[in-house]
Amino acid sequence: MLFSSCTFLMSQQNHFQNFFSQVSTSLNISNIFYGIMFDAGSTGTRIHIYTFMQKSSAEPPHLDNEIFESVKPGLSAYVDQPEQGAETVRGLLDMAKQTIPSTHWSSTPVVLKATAGLRLLPEQKAQALLSEVQELFEESPFLVPDECVSIMNGTYEGILAWVTINFLTGQLYDQNQRTVGILDLGGASTQITFLPQSTLKAASEKYISPFEMFNRSYKLYTHSYLGFGLKAARLAILGALGGKDESRMYRSSCLPPSLKAEWKFGGINYKYGGMAEEVTGFQSCYAEVLKVIREKLDQPAEIRSRTFYAFSYYYDRAVDTGMIDGDQGGIILVKDFEMKANKVCEALTETNTGSPFLCMDLTYITALLKEGFGFYDHTELQLKKKVNNIETSWTLGAAFHLIQSLRTAPE
């Protein structure tokens, strides 16, 4: 099995013991230390360089700063060129060397977790990519624990994103556990995570995951749906999911009628285009999307009355269509996605092929929220790319889990 939970998800690993000793010996004064987290997603690779301050061993560390950068495409695009894939990581790693003082290199852990993009690849090809990155890390001056270049389980992805959002909004340590839920829509998978406050139906209980963070225990509802990310959904709607016939033309009423184009995803080139103009539009597109979504997702009733933060492609498509400000984000209703999808899809013409998937993407998001998860039209969503100038990514949650494991590692 390719997935490895790594040190930040297992407190009994021994590989960080030396680093833990270095941190703990100077906790009587403000101690600065760093962590490097790579998010190898389906559409790009991102580096998060965190600066932490530890004033007391009795309290959680303080996040002082984050430096973020990304490159496209993702590692999965180099499925047959693993060396080239690793080279895209090298440039980001060089940036970390320029950012972190050389005196801290040997005690700064570097971790890369791949998500759904590599989960969808054949195991041998995914492992080849990871091996090249592992070799690159071992050549670097940073601390490289065993098995810390791997594919992350989708459940942990949702949990750690939940930790990030609730830390940044100041609700992670709320005594009344008034936390917020998260919705993450990536390229190949989507996650939903929240802290239940009432008894869930029996069908949902299998998605409950116990979790601990800095002496607090939680039982989170979390579910990751592989193949339901935005770009994987495009393939499913087109009927191209798993298809490898690069000569076939895949068509959809969600696309401009005259469109004939090519799109590369996961190392495969797809030809796609629109259908006759009389079958183009929101209703026709919605019918196609429902075939992909209907009765395939769990619908915990409690989510309809909870506050959720939505990010990744939820955020991007809302920005693309002017629904929210690109810098500040905003609050929208679920029905706002449907209204915008209606407008975009009904305007499909021969001249609007600059964003050919926009109708399909907005329609899919609408159906995912309403028919998939069961949100009401009037449910509010907080769309944020950053909170307190920090990226809303699972990587911060992963960094905090790393710190926790260092604290509890046996000496």
C-alpha cells in the first residue's frame, strides 16, 4: 500500500527524536523553528514554509509566518517522466534554502504528501515519482525522515484541513466545541469534514474518525471522495473516466456547441467538444451531471445547519465568475452557484470558448452541494483562500500534527 501516515500522523516514530531534543532544550526562551510541507496535488505542487515560535512547553506553538509558492502542472502529469516531475520540486526546495537560515537546515523536517492525483495512478508509476522526490530530498541539507514522501490518505487530508481552518479562525480550542466544517474541492477528490454535535444516522457513523490535537480529543465526521474532484468529474461527465483512446471525441451539452479542443489530465490527452445547440444549456448539463453524482455521496442531515468554509475550486470558480473578491473571498449561498451556472450555461455560444468548462464546472459544483451533500439553497458558505494571511490548506494541520508527534516521541 502506497499510503504512509508518516511521523506527523504517528507519534511513536523515532526518526524525529533528535530534532525533538533540539527543540525542547531551549523552551525556556522563545524558540524559533521551521517546517517544510509539500502538497503534491493533482493540478500543481505547492510548498508551505512555516515559521513557528515556542515560548512554553505547556502551550501549543505559535505560527509566526508562512511562505507559499506553487508550480504547475502536478506530479501526476509526469507519470512517464518521473525525473522531470522531481525537477519541478527542486525549484521549490531551493526557495526553502533561501528562506530558512542555514543554521536551522539540519533540524528542519521536509515532508511531501501527494493527494488524489497520485492516488489515481497505477501504483508502480506513482511510486517511481515518489522515489525521485525522495532521492532529491535526501540530497538536500534538510531533515528527511523515513517514509515522509508518500501518498496521503484522503481521510487525513480532510481532518488536517479541518484543523487548519479551525486554528486560523480561533475555534480549534473553543471549550464549547463551536467549530466550523470544511469543504475542499480538488482536481481529483473532494472532502467534507466537521465536528458533529448530534447523533448521526447509522449510515454516517462509519465516517467518524477519532482524532487528537494538543491534549484535546475530537470525533470528526470526515469523508473523502476519490474521483469527485472537479477535473475527475469533468472526465466522468464526458464519459471519459478511465478512457485512454486519444482519438475519440468526447462530447457534452455542458460545452459550447462548436467547440473542438484537447485537454491533458493525468498524463492522457482527451479530445472534447460540444453538442448540437438545441440541447445546450443548464438543464441539459444538469441532467448529465446528476448521472455522475446521484445517490453516490453520504448526506449527513446536520450539515444543513452548520457553518462551512469552502476552498480550492469552490473558491476559484466563484472568483472566476465575479461572485467573490479574489483577494478577500466572501460569503455566498449555495443557490448563488446555481444562479451563476444558469447564466453561464444559457450563454454558451460560438464566441465564449475562452473558458469552455465553466458551465460544466459551475453545474457540477451546484449538483455536488445540493444533490451530493444535501445542502439547502440558502445554506451559507464562507469562501476563503487565506485566513489571517495563511493559506487554507491541510498542510498547516499536518505541521501541527508533526509538532505534536515530536512532543510525544519517546526519548
